[in-house]
Amino acid sequence: MDAGLLQSIVVALENVLTTRYLSAAGYVVLLYDHLLTLDDEVKYIWSAPTTIAKILFLTLRYMVPLFLTGETITRSGLVVIPMSDATYAGWISITISNFLVLLRIWTTLPRGHRLITWSLVFFIFMQLGSFAVTTWVISNMIPVLFFDPVAGFCSFSAKPNVAGLWIPGLIFEVVVFVTICWNALDRPRALGTDSETHITRLLFRDGVIYFIILFVLRVANTVLALVAHVSLIFVAVYFIWAGTTITTNRLIINSRRAVAETEQRREVLLMAEAEAHESVADDLQLDQSVNDLQSIDQQARSRNASYVRWSKGGSFWAT
């Protein structure tokens, strides 16, 4: 065997192992985080009313672990999941994630705000563009995909152009970040310290964290797709997929927890105010009762004094 060919096979095998290890790490972290947040999920999500947001969240929450489980089994050689299926599953999960983030942004806006309509139009446009790019990448990637009998796994005869898979996501994240910052500057009172703005402040904070994490992850994916060796272009795909899901799950669960805690604090305050009002009312009633008793006592004293004066000076049997 040619030494150069042998060396390329060795490098490819090493890169495949790196991809498998990093994918396994992302899978384990996702499952671990799922267990950590399961209690909050049951408490704040399952008990919530059935809405589109709840259905989408649970779909994202369990779809990604199932597909990553399938990918893990696929890499073991037991079953095979077509690459196109996994790619479109990734697109669906990212679309759900983006829409859930959009819903979180809408909760920080007044009802009927014009930004809600424009952001929805932008979201639809970006997801349609992302779907078109995903289809284009798959259609160009499949022809150069082949099974290498020497290495024992699938490889590419030429490096496919897959960077476009993450460009729409990058654009969406930048627009989301700009929207959050603009909303914060446009309504500075929403960032106050009182309990009424606690949820809004939390959403602003989590939105910034969400942007930073996802922007870094997607930039890493794009850079790897452009400059990495052909056997490394998907080295971080599943790890970043898991990281994106974890970030979105945390964002939604934290917001639901904030809403529940704020409502609980509001109920406690209302109960305290009601008890205070009731106590004041009782005190006023007690004061009124004391005043009434004093008035009655005063009247009785007056009558007794009059009777004594009459009995001493006005009685018909007095001598």
C-alpha cells in the first residue's frame, strides 16, 4: 500500500475517533443536564397549560436526545440512520429552538408591539431560507459520499460545502441579540429592580447569555466547515447540537421558574396586605367597641348621678 494513502487513512481514522469522542461527550452532557433539570421540567412545564410553546418545548426536549441516541447507535454499527434524516432533524430542532427564543422575546414587549409582527415575518423568512440551504447542501453532499472499504466507514471523495448550514442561524442570532439590546435601551424602566420587572430583567440576561453561547458554537461550526480537513468538518456538529438544545432548554425553564416564583411572591404579598388590612380593620372595630363601651358607661354614670340627686332632694317621703 502506498505510504501516502496509508498515512491519509490513519489521519482519517484519528479524526473519526475524535468526532466520535466529542459527539459522545455532547450526548452525555445533554443527558446529564436533562436529569438535572427534570425536576424543574415536571414542576414548571408539565403542570403548565397545554400551549404551542409547551408542545414545541417538549418536542425539542425529547427529540434531540432520541436522535443523538440513534446517532450513537449508528456509530456503533448496529443500525444506520440516513444522513439526510439526521440533517433535517437538526434543522427542525433549530427551528423549534429559534421560535421558542422568539416567544421569549415577545414576552418582554407590550401587546400589539410592531416588533412582534416584523420578527415573525423575519423568522419565517429565515427558516424557509435555512430549509432551502439545508436541501441544497444535502443534494450536493450525497453525490460525493461513498463507503470506503479500506477504512470501513463512509467518507467524501471531495470536500462538500456545508458552511451554509449555519449561516442562517448566525444571522438569526445576531438579529435576536440586536433586538434584545434595542428593546432594553428603548425601555430602560423594564430593567428596574422592583419585583414587577424581575421576569423582564431575567429574560434580558438569559437572552444575552443565549446569544453569546450559540453565536460562539455556530461560528465554530462554520469555521470548521471552511478550514478543517474533510474528515473533521462534522467533528463538533453533534456536540454543538447538544449544546444548543441545552441552552434553549435552560432559557425556557429559567423563564418558567421566574414566572412561577414571581406569582408566588405576589400571592404572598397580597396575603400579607390582606392580613394587614384585616388587622387594621379589627383594631378599628376594637377601638369603636371601646368607645361605645365608654359612652355607655358615661351614660350610666350620668343616670346614676341624676337618680342620687333626685333621691336626696326630690323624694316624696323625704322629711
